[in-house]
Amino acid sequence: MSPSPEFVLYVLDLFGTAVFAVSGALAAGRRHMDLFGALVIAAVTAIGGGTVRDLILDRHPVFWIRDLRYLAVIAGAGGLTFAYTSVFRPPRQSLEAADAFGLAVFSVVGARVALDAGTPLVIVVLMSAITATVGGMVRDVLCGETPLILQEEIYATAALGGGALYLGLRASALPDAAVMALTITAVAGVRLAALQWKLHLPSFRIDEVQ
């Protein structure tokens, strides 16, 4: 018997939580924080977007209060990342790679949660982006960085595109597992390609008259 779409989504959500927790712990490591700081940054990165999504959609209690496995995953992923980086140097751009996969997974999770809540399609796309980007935004602020969502990075646009792609693929005859896999692959691929080839959106600049 193949697993249900709900089970697959749940596993993906836990995986995305772990990946974003890793990216948060790596960001904390770059700022030379202690274990407690690393776990705090890991937690806000992993559950920040989903928490805002649940509050907007009036889903109570929010997902990580309803299911404590999320906190266990954050503690495990964040703690292991802290331990690993205390002994070994992580690969270059490991934070960015982890963030790209978390972005991709959470864009699908956010879209599916909003769709199940019966929201209009435009809200489904917005919830996809909120779930995927808010945690990283809070992480960047706490680490003293300009959030990626406010830079010319292909970041929030990738998440928005992921939400729209998810809806488009669902309208086809593809099974749910294929829709999720294709969307995650596309979003992660776009984000990683942007990092690899330094692709950016046009920036907004104003030159004031002296």
C-alpha cells in the first residue's frame, strides 16, 4: 500500500523543518553564538513561517504546539549541526544550499495547507511564500543581516513561483506525489541556479538631486 498524500506531506514538513533548522544553526555559527543561541535561531528559522501562516489562517493550536515532534526535530537537527561545526568546517555555501531546499519544501507545504483550508487560489500562493520565507527573514534579522527577501535575490519570487506551479500541476492528471516532487525540484533548482550563476532581480535605486 502506497503512503497517503497526507503522510507524504507530513514527512516533507518534518524534513523541511530539519533543513531550515540546519540553516538556522549554520547562520548562528557564522555569528559565533553558543548552543542556546544556535537552537533559538534554528527554531525561529524552522517554525517562523508556518507559525505566521497558521495565525493568519486561524489554525489553532499552531502546528508545532499540536505536534511536539517538530520541536524534537529542531533540537536534533540544530544540536547535531552545532556539534558537527564545532569539530569540522562545513562546506562552502552549506547554509545557502540548506536554505534552498527548505524554501522548496515549505513552498509546497504552505500551498497545501492553505488549499486544505479552502482559501482562494491567490491566498494559496501567498501562504506558500509566507511559509517558505518568513522563518529565514527572522533568522537574518536576529543575525544582523539584511533579509534575503528584501534583497535582489531570487528568493521570495522562487517561493511564489512554487506556489503557482503547485496549483498548475494539481490541475493536471499527475498524482499528488509527483506534483509535490516536481514543485520541490523546480523551486530548489531555481534557487540553486541563482546562487551558482549569481542571478538577481533588478534592483530599485533612487539617485536624489543634490
